[in-house]
Amino acid sequence: MTVFYNIIAFLGGLSMFLYGMRVMGDGLKSSSGGAMKNALAKVTNRPVMGFLLGMLVACIIQSSTATIVITVGLVGAGFLTFHQSVGIVLGANVGTAITAQIIRLMDVNSGMESPLYFFKADNLAPLALTLGIVFIMFLKKGSFKTAGNVACGFGILFMGLIYMSDVVSGFGESLSYLLTAFSNNYALGFLAGILVTGVVQSSSAVVGIIQSIASSVGVTFGAVFAVIIGVNIGDCLTTYLVSRIGAKPVQRRTAMVHVIYNVFAAILCFLLVFIGRSTGILSDTFWNATQNSGGVANIHGFFRLVPAVVLLPLTKVFENIAIKIIPDEPVEEEDKNAIAALDALDERLFTSPALALDQAKRVVEEMSDIAAHNFDAAVQQIYKYDSKRDARIETREDLLDSMTDATNKYLVSLSSNIHSAAETRAQNRIIKIMICYERIGDLAVNIANVVESLRAEGKEFSDTAMAELRVAFDAIYEIMDKTQRAFKADDSELAAKVEPLEEVIDDMVEELNARHVFRMVNQVCDPIKGIHFQSVLTNIEHISDKCSDIAVYVMESDNTEIFGKEHSYVHDMHHSNNKDYTRRYDKEHDKYFKALNEIPQSTEPIE
């Protein structure tokens, strides 16, 4: 039974680790992160600087595993590209060797008197969790909440690592014996290093065990060099296995580069030892000399630092190998145009701002299609649920986020090349419309989440509620279609037809909410289902609001007086006696309210 409970405990630690990584990544992804992205890009676009950054972070938090997992999370959140992450991965390998030097100086344990004690994982984890919960619960600003989510994810991730390490700490004697049992068999010693590190989940901890043995009974270079090389491989394999769970291909590649590099490094280390023995550089005296804790730390550091320096120029080779091993997932047909539009965001067009703006508009046009598809998919989930459709909704949402980030960065970079007022207005218009379509995508996901909540509670909307939602959805389909066509064609006349329909949708949502309250008060409606019904109405009302905003931005292209006064323009439109506006409003109102009034209302209380 002890083994069973240890397995459960280990899996619990692994679950905390994975959940912490997810929470931290989602927190980073939801933040604007512009300054952080730019800072990371400046550092990591050069492999040497990325190498130094990775080394510094691993040195501070004393874990290459945590450093690389954080890097994988940053890649997934869009803060780093795969190319930028490679230097950090190589640097993390060297940085973690500092821990062995710390252990050497502090007799295995980092004492509280040392300033480095603050950076131990079991101190950082509770501090991060404490800061995170304070930010989330007591500081109301959105930026603090995002920072709190990142901090909590960071803390949970480390707590998972600590928990997994604690589970295997009871096997210390067995692990110690295994590490030194194959002093005359280098292949088995190498495999022992891989195995023990795979169990312990920390190369620093395993090297620490070897240092403890060296301090007490002594070990020779010939007995431990293969084990230490195996430790390096075991470290990257466990990191890869943990990091790849639920990860995107680009994230798995980042973890795979760690494996590829360490395989090359291991081969290089064995070659150096072989050449050293063959040439007499590694004499019998050194080979058989007893190493203390410091000697083990030096061997470990040598096997980490030398391959990094030699192999750093080969980062592009490691990238290409990782891409071949982990190719991109097949692209959906509907995504191909979006990806092509993103690929065409070429900074060489900056010399002709009009062309660059046209290219950015092309991306936003593709975003409008994706947002419309996601809304339709969310609606179809209400009619007939399909788990595959849920996954596709999430994929589209990720693509919308990526397109928003890339286009925003492109347009901001273009600013220094824009000199005319017309181009400035066009730039602002594209950015505002882009944000609207990104928000419509979020609202579609919200509707899909409502469906998921309904399913989790084993409930469905009533026939009356479904009939009312169909009418409301039809109105949203119409307003999204008019808005999209007006935007793509820069058609101000068509855009002017959006606002009357938006006002009708507002009236319709108000009417449906009133009917819903009546049903709940008279116990015709399940209150739980009623909450979800209201949530759907709220989201579709917000979608129509965003369509209204887009339409006004389109009209700005022909009427520069609207620019910067959009809300006043809409307010005045609602309170004017414009005959065209009134006629359009009446026409849409009659169409949709006639459909609503034909829906029979149940008066029988629910059982």
C-alpha cells in the first residue's frame, strides 16, 4: 500500500506542476505584456544574450527544469518565439550547475544566513502564492489580477516540484547506492544517472546526492563522470515529458531542443573524456583520485559549461532538428488564408505606409471571418453539442489572439513612417476594428462556456427559451454579416444600416430578459437555466455593440467629423429625427418582434 500512496502523491505533485504551468501561461497570455514582450525580444533575438538570460534565471531559482518550463509557458503565451527560446534553454543548462557550487560552499544545505536562501524553491513558492492571492483578492485593478494569476501559477508550479521531490526523498539510500554501483561500467553508470534523475525530477538534487557521498566516503572521477553525464540527459528527458503534456507543437519543440542539445552535449563529453584518456591528458592519477564535494561540483560544471560554449553556434541546427521531429499540426482549410495574411505582414512595406495599412486590414478582415465562424460554432453547440467543435473554438480563439498581437505590433512599429492625417486615422481605425473583432471572438467563447456549464449541470434550455434565442441569434447573424461586408468594402452606406438593427437587438434583449424574469417569478423556468439564459443574452448584446462600433469606424472613412467623437455621433443618431434611420429601425423591429410574438409562452409551473 505504501507504494500505491507514493504513486498517488507523486501524481498529485505532477498535477500541481502542470496546473501551475497552465495558470501561469494563461495569466501571461491575458496580459497586454507589451513592455515585457519587447524587452524579451531585444534580449532573446541574439542567442548569446538569450543564453546569458537563461543562465541567470536558472542560477537564481536553482532549477533548469523550472526555467525551461517557464520558457515553454512564455512560448505558449506568445511572449517568446521558438527561435528566441533556444538560447535560454542552453543557458539554463549552465545556470543549474551553479547550484552544485552553492551546495559545495554550504555543506549541502543553504543556510538561512545566506542571501541565496531566499531564492530556494521552497521559499519562493509560498511567497509567490501569498503575493498572488493578495493581488487577486484585495487589489481590484485588472493588471493586478493578471499579475496575481501569474504569481499563483508560478507558486503552484514550484509546489508541485517540491511535492514530487518530497515523495522520492524517502528512497535516498537506494538512489545513492544506484548512483555509485556501476563505477566500472560506464554504460550502466550513464543509465543510472538518467534513471535516478528521472525519478527525482531534479539534476541539482541528484548531483547533491553525489556530493554528499563524495563528502562522506569519496568518489573517483572514473566512477562518477558517466553518471553525471547521464544526470544531464535524465534532467532534459523529464523536463520534456512534463512540458509536452497539453502543449502546442511550438512549445514541445522548445522542450525537444533541450533534449537534442543535451544528447549532443553528452556525446561531446564522452568524446572529450575518450580523447583525454587516449592522449594522457586525463592521467591515471587524476582518473583514480578521490573527489570531494567541490570536485564533483567542478566536474558537473565542466560538463555543463564546455558543451554550451562549443555548441552555442549550432542553435539553428538544433532548431531545424526539433522542427523535423515535431512538425506543425495540419492547418485547417479556413485558417490558411489567415496564416497567409499574417505571413505577409512585412516590415519592408513600411516605406509605403498605405500598402502596409492595406496588409494590416487584410489580417483584420480574416479576423472578422474567424470571429463569425466562432460565433456560429458557439450557437451550434447550443443546438447540438459536439466536443470536437469545442476544440476548434479554442483553436480559433488562439489564432485570433495571435493575429491581434502580431497586427498590433506591426501597426505600432509602422507609426514612425506615418506622416499624413489620413494615414493616422486609417491606422487608428484598423486598430480599433481589430480590437472589436478580437472581443467578438471572446464573447463567442463565453457563449460556448455557457453551454459547457449547462452540460456539466445536466440541464438544457426549455423549448420556449430555445425559440427566443433562435430569433435573437438570427438578428446577430444579420448584424454581423452587414458589419463584415461594410468593413471589407469600406461601404459607409451599408454601415449606416447597422446601428438601427443594433438598437432593435438592445430592445429585444430587454424584452427577452423581462419574459425570462416573468417565467422565473411564476416558477415556469428553472433558475439555474435562467442564469445561463441571461448570460447568453448579455454576450449577444455585447456582440451587437461591437458591430455598432465597427460600423461607426467604417463611416469615419467618409466622414472625418466622426473621428474621436464616435459615442456622441451614435447618441445624436438615436435622438435625431432622421427619416432613414427611423424607417430602418421600424422595419427591423417589426420583423424580429413579430417573430418573438409568435412564440407560445408556457404558463405551467415546473415540477
